[in-house]
Amino acid sequence: MLYLISYDLNNPEKTYNRLYDEFDRLDAHPVLDSQWIVNLSGTSTRKVLTHFKRFIDSDDMLLVFAIPSPGSRAGFNLPFRWSDL
């Protein structure tokens, strides 16, 4: 299942390298500023949220949406092709 992960990182002095390393490890794709799509199986929206909370600060914000089917997504001028996910 595809998951859209969106966040606001509120500490401009922090680099958040662990978060970006985790996106790389999971072969996630950047969509827009502060948004990534990742293809994960055998998990849930809540588990994805809990997993990524480990990589941000307590004052940051995080939002996760499941994208259940190809018909439930559309985009324009994105830095990837849906078929690559």
C-alpha cells in the first residue's frame, strides 16, 4: 500500500538527517516540499505514523494517509511516475 507522509519540522537549526535517511532506506519518493510517498506492505497508517515519530521532535507535526488504490491518486508535474511506485 502507498502512504503519503507529510510533516512540518519546526526546528530550523536541526538537519533531521535520520528522517531523510529513513526515507532513503525505505525507497520513499519526495512529492512536494515536506511530503513523501512510500510503498509499504503489512502495516497500517497508525504503525507508519508511530514509526516515523521516532525521527522527529515532539514539537514537529506529522500526518500519514493511506492511498489504497490507483484510482484514489492523481498528480501533476511530480518528480516521479506513479507506475514506478
